[in-house]
Amino acid sequence: MKKISESAVRRLSLYLRFLQEAAATGAETISSGELARRGGTTSAQVRKDLSLFGSFGKRGMGYSVRELLREIRSILGLTRPWHVAVVGAGRLGSALSSFRDFEARGFDIRAVFDADPAKIGQSWGGLTVLPDEAMDRTLREQNVDIAIVAVPAEAAQGVVDRVVAAGVRAVLNFAPARLRVPRGVTLRNVDVTLELEGLSFALVNGKA
Amino acid sequence: MKKISESAVRRLSLYLRFLQEAAATGAETISSGELARRGGTTSAQVRKDLSLFGSFGKRGMGYSVRELLREIRSILGLTRPWHVAVVGAGRLGSALSSFRDFEARGFDIRAVFDADPAKIGQSWGGLTVLPDEAMDRTLREQNVDIAIVAVPAEAAQGVVDRVVAAGVRAVLNFAPARLRVPRGVTLRNVDVTLELEGLSFALVNGKA
């Protein structure tokens, strides 16, 4: 497969949602124009994105919703559930652990950890907050694929080092810190302050 | 000023943090190499980013930390505080409202809104959760610049339409929905499921 940019992967996720919505309304086909309009891009971009993976559409007929759904799910690795652990049981960790959307989309939260004795043992929607000491063993036992890091900035690198040592190969970091991961481990950062600063820039520079 | 890409603005935010950390340790100068190393980019990229705004560094001397801090803060519009409102007082809204980092970085949360009578009137760190009906008036009275949308997907477009009608020109959306804003309003989306799907893609495609 050709190298695919992060932004192309992002668009595939969006197409997947539109396809799921289309499927829910009973639609059997969808045009590149419709996918483009909803994804805020062009038909040419949609066709280019989808052509990376082979040829799905028939000219003038649009894409089969069912077929395209199956293909994109397969490309994105969503044909199997992923095991997720949340490290940090503060407000953010709590919010993330309760996202109904995650499980519906195949991200199954298997464990929540915290270092704070006041939080350990609390029950969160079927999960019990576990102490940090249980992390290594639990991550392995639960075959955790993805760790969500929701701890303070100063603790984040230590957490990442531990989850990586326990075999986790994908990390979604919410701590406002630049983290290092070894080769073979994928790190994504969600940095809300940075997004706000982007908005600030747009406000003063009149860019929308 | 030349057109600046979203990713360049993102890097400026990161440079700003490194400069603040450098200033905190008493450093007076910083090299493009140091900024590059910490930002995961190249010295050439750093020099290019900073040259967009004029000439700060002296060859072989590095950049003045104080001067560069001041310039980047000015470029990003961070020389004044921004007024922020959070719409949606669920777990995520609660987590966002309590981020200490926001106020420290000039994003001052002035109001929190919710439609749920059980949440209205609750006190959150000096703020009282206000009913939706108070939104229009409060956004204007508090001169809110930025709205953070933390409501369910199906309610998000309605909220955006209301805050925009009340004069808000920047929106940070956490709802898993594609929203429309009129020209002149900037929208950024933080979509956690999409980030997880990007990690899923990386896990199955061996891309790190």
C-alpha cells in the first residue's frame, strides 16, 4: 500500500461516519460529491483517497455504501475491537471513560488507573479504578493495545514509558507535554490549549 | 503577513512553550536547533517558521528568549486575555472548565451553560452553571470570544448557531459531529474517536 498521510486517514474516518449515517437511512449508494460535501473537501480528493485502496465505485453509479463501509473499516483496522486503558482518573479521565461513542466504535476500555488512593477502588461504569502498581500486569493480562494518558504533564512521560514497557504500541496523550516514544510505537497528542491558541491566532489575524 | 498554515501555527505554540520553559530556567538565548529538537522538527523549519514574522535571531548567537517569547505571543494573539464560555456541563465540560492551564495561558472561562435542570445552578470553581436560556445575553455581556462546545452530537449544530448569533467568532467543538459555521467564524474540532481511529490505522499498518 502507498504511504498514506495522517490527513488522508482523518478523511477516511469522516467518510466512514457519513457512510454509517447513509446506511442507517437505508441508502445503498453514495456519490463522491456527497462524501466531499459532507467532509468539506472536493470530489476529486474523495476519489483520490479511495483509489489508494483499489477501485470501488462505478462511474456515474456512485459507491456501494455497504462495500465502501466494509473496505474503510478494514483499512482503518476497525474489523476487530481494540483494548484501551485510561491512565489518570481525574475529571478528564472520567469524561473519556464514559464516552459511549468509544465502545460503539470498537474501542473497548478495559482498565482505568490512578495513583491517588482516594480514587483507587472507585467504580466507573463497570470498571474499578486500579492502582498504578497494577498497571504492568493488567495491561498485559488485558492485552491492551492503546493507552489514553490523562495525567498531569509532569507525570506523563513516566506513564508512557511504563505502558510501552508493558507492550502497548499506541498512545493517545492529553497531557500538555511533548512525549517521547520508541520506534514502533505511535503517539498522538490532543492538546486543547494548543487548539485554543490556534483560535486566538485566527481571531487576531482574521483567518477563518 | 504571508498566509500561515495551521501546522505552522501549531509549531509556534510549541516553540512558545519551550521558550517559556527556557525562560523559567533563566536561559537568555535559545538556538533553532534546540527549538527543533524539542518540537520534533528541523532547524531549517524553525528558521523558516520564525522568518515569516521578521528577523529575530543573530547568526551563531541563537534567539533572545525574551524577545522571541514576546513576538510569538503577539503573533498568536496572546498579549490579551480571551473570554471563553463552555457549553455543556457534563463530564467533559467539567474537565475542560477545571483545566488550570487555560487561565494561565490567557483563556479565561467566563461562563458555563447546560440545558439540564439538575446541573443548572451548580457551582464550578467560582462559576455557576447557567441555563441555556441565559446564553445569548451572557455571551454578549461577558464579551465571549471563544465557545467550547461539549454537548452531545445531536445538539451541537444548534449550540453553534446560537453562539455565533450572539457574536462569538471562534468555536472549539468536542462533539462528534461535522458542524457548519458562517464565513468569518473559525471552527476547530477535537475528535477523540477520530484520533483513536488514526491509532488503529497505525496499529494495523505498522506505521509509527
